Amino acid sequence: MTKTARRTDNRDRILKAACALFLKQGFNGTSTREIADKAGVSLGNIYNHFSTKEDLFVSLLKEYEADYFNHDQPLARTLAMTRFPENLEAIGEASKEVVERFSDYILLTYVDVVEFDAKHIGKLFQNMRERYSAVLKANGTGPLREGVDPAGALMMVVWGYFNYFIMEKLFKVQNHYGMKDADVVKLFARVYRRGIEPDKK
Amino acid sequence: MTKTARRTDNRDRILKAACALFLKQGFNGTSTREIADKAGVSLGNIYNHFSTKEDLFVSLLKEYEADYFNHDQPLARTLAMTRFPENLEAIGEASKEVVERFSDYILLTYVDVVEFDAKHIGKLFQNMRERYSAVLKANGTGPLREGVDPAGALMMVVWGYFNYFIMEKLFKVQNHYGMKDADVVKLFARVYRRGIEPDKK
DNA sequence: CCTGAATGAACGAGCGTTCGTTCGTATAGT
DNA sequence: ACTATACGAACGAACGCTCGTTCATTCAGG
């Protein structure tokens, strides 16, 4: 193994170890010594890659963020390939995949919220409406009930699913709705599509 | 002021100061000295009221939890006084009130999740379905679309609203849907009631 | 040889917790 | 009513430890 290859390998191991520890015990609950131990590098070596512990945390967030906003992710693909609101079940399944694939990132944003007062993730929710509007503009929509705001409805659906799966990950409760994930996706889709009340006669 | 009255007053001030600090910088980011300073008591006095810093945190959680599960709260009252699913807007407004009134508690549960691996709040989501089923059983429901699970639909509605308002509190983003809270409540209610798609002809 | 990645002892600050002490107040004895 | 006594709430210096960070030194690769 070449010298520079080992260097980047060390950097990756530091990031991975720090991530696992931050997720389990938070930022201030994790010491640099723990990180070094878990990564299998010396204490001082951390500072050859990151200027401070906080810088290490921020780098972690940035790497995930880049991944997350890359368009090769299940939800973006689903939204691009199918049409709202015919794709409600597909959005549900894609949301589950996204939460599973990015659960570490999502949990890290909660670490930022709790320990840094959300200092590093400000732009995550900025212009959310514009981003969803752009998706709809690019793909068009199927027929909507009159008076229903399309972008609002899309955000409602996506974040309804997101939050359900995030709850399971965050609070480590399985089946907090008392049914299988697949059935929750179906229930949500049914309600989002036609509502809870029966059709008027 | 009597001796014991001053004692309990000190205890309250410690709890309040600790709460404010935990919310801003987390548990491990807050030192006992900061708490004592903010509360206006001596460092050692904290330990006349709480055996450890963690005990102080847990006491805080327990006091809020008792409050939260007391039935004199807006959402419980709304669910008892109106009938599902005719009360969708009322549930939305009550959810907003609950999140506002208990935002400190809710944020503290996130502190527990991030820094204690959700150790102290296990039972919060346990038997959630049973609790919501009991509400429906006590009050009955209006007519529902066939195939829609009543308890599931109620949880979906309540937690849809909850999560919307929690997002605003947690991530300190206002109007992340790009509309006023009241309009979000209306949009959600409209969709929950009759769905996103138009009626079939 | 150099270069620079890697090391880990060392540093000073700050941590949670303890405990000997003080002192205002409630209680008991006269 | 007054004093003597006991109580326990409050204090804050001190303790042992761990923290994030630094840096002189080592040593393998180019």
C-alpha cells in the first residue's frame, strides 16, 4: 500500500469511527481518544487530517450532504420517473429507502440540532418549497382536487413518509403504528389519494 | 420566605436553568458550573437536590412527562370533545398548541436520543396504537372510507401535524412549506379528508 | 538522504463530584 | 419570652480525572 493511499485510508477510518461514536453518544460525549482508538490511529494523527474535533464533525456532515443532494438517489429518481399524484406508493417506498440509506446523515443532523443549535445545517430546509416546485414543474402533475396546492401536497406526502421512517430509526421503536411498514405505506397512500372520509353520494 | 420554601425555589431554579442550557447546547455540552451560575446557586447545592447531573436531566424529563400525559392538554381535550374524522382542522390547531406548549419537552427527548441513545424515553412510543385505539373506542368515529384503518388514520393525522410543527421548532425554520401555519393546517385537513386526487365521476 | 505521515507524552484548562465548614432558622427547655 | 441546642440548606475550595490540542521525535517511502 502506497504512502498516500494509507493516508487517505486513515482519514476514512477516522471519519467512520467518529461517525459511529457521534451517532451513539453525541458529539460532546465522544472524546478524540475514543475516535483514535476505534479508528486504529494515534491521537495526534487526527489533527493531521482535521484542524479540530468540530471540523471533523463538519467534514462528516458535508460528505453526507454532497451524497444526499446528488440526484442518483431513490426519491429523486422516483419523482423524475413517475407522475404525482399517481405515484404515492412509489414515493412511500422510495422514502423508506432514502431514510435507510441516509439514516446516519439524518441522525447526524439531529446531533447538530441538539449540540450545535442547528448551526451547520441551516440551508437544508431553505428553499424547500422551491425545490419541490421545481420537481413538479419539470415533470408536470396528474389531475389534482381543486384547491389543493400541488407543491404543498407533494411536501406533505414526502415528509409524511419521511417522518414515519425517521421516527422508527431515531427512537428505535419498531412498528409504532402497530403494523408492517408496507401496510403503513399503503394506508398513507390510500389516505393521501382519496382521503379518510367516504365519497359523497 | 420559609426555609423549605426557599429550598424548593432553588430546586426549581436549578431545573429551569439546566433545561435552558440543555436545550441550547445539549447535555454533555453543559457543565454543572454553568447550571449553578445561571440558577444563582452554589455548585455544591445542585447535589443537595440531585445525585448526579444525569439524575438532574432525568428529573427534568419526568416532570415534563407527567405534565404531558396529564389529560388536561389541548389535543386530548379536542379528541374527547369532537369526533374523528370530522375534526381534522381542530386536531391540527390542537397539535400546534401541544407542540408549542411542550416544545421544551419534545426537544429534551431529542437530547436523550442523541446523547443517551434514547435510554430514558423508551416508553413514550410503546403501545402508541393502543392509546389511540382507546381514544377512538371512547368517542366512536364518524363514517370512514372503507378499508381505512381508523387508529392508523388517526395516528397519521396527529403525527402529520405534530411533525410539521416539530420541524419548525427543531430546525428553527419558519415557513418551510412556504405558507402560513394556518394554511398548512387547512391543506393537510383538506387532503386528509378527501385526498389529493379529484373525485371520480 | 529528504520528506512528511504518524506517533504519544505532555500541557493547561475544565470536568463532575465530594466534603468540611458556615450560618440562618426551627425546635426544646426553662 | 428568652436562650440553648440541633438541624440541614447552602457554600465553594479541593480532588482526581479527562478533555482537546500541541509538538518534538521517529521512521518508512520516494
